[in-house]
Amino acid sequence: MSASLEQIEDQARALSPDERAKLAQSMLESLHSPSAEVEAAWESEIEERVAAFDRGEMPLYAAEDVFAEARRLSRSHAHDLLHQLAANS
């Protein structure tokens, strides 16, 4: 490891936990920056979905129903994982 990298790491460790988290997020994002082509495709997809919503072509779901289904799926998934772990023990 180079001396400058070690100095940067030492400086980063001196930051508050919140600042370190922000720095880590920024560094990770810099490794995976999407291409302009991907960004354009997502922008187009978003525009299409908003337009379909505005035209009434997208189904609407009550937040309570969405969260209830998410909880059900989460419990089901957790149950399946526990069953697998027990079977592999």
C-alpha cells in the first residue's frame, strides 16, 4: 500500500461515523457509475411509466396492502431459510 493511501485511510478513520458512511457510499458509487446509455434507458422507462400512470393504465395498490404483502413474503422467506438450515444441519 502506498504511503499516500495510508495517509488517506488514517484521515478517513478520523472522520465521524456519519462522515465515514458518506465517504464509503461516495467511493462505492464511483466504482459503479452507470453509463450514459443505461441512464438514458432508465430515464425513458421512468417517463413511460409516469405517462402510463397518468393515462390510468397502471394498477394502483393501497400502501397497507403492499406492506402487508411485503411482510407476508418476508415471513415466508424467513421460514423457508430456517427450514433449509434445519435440513442441512
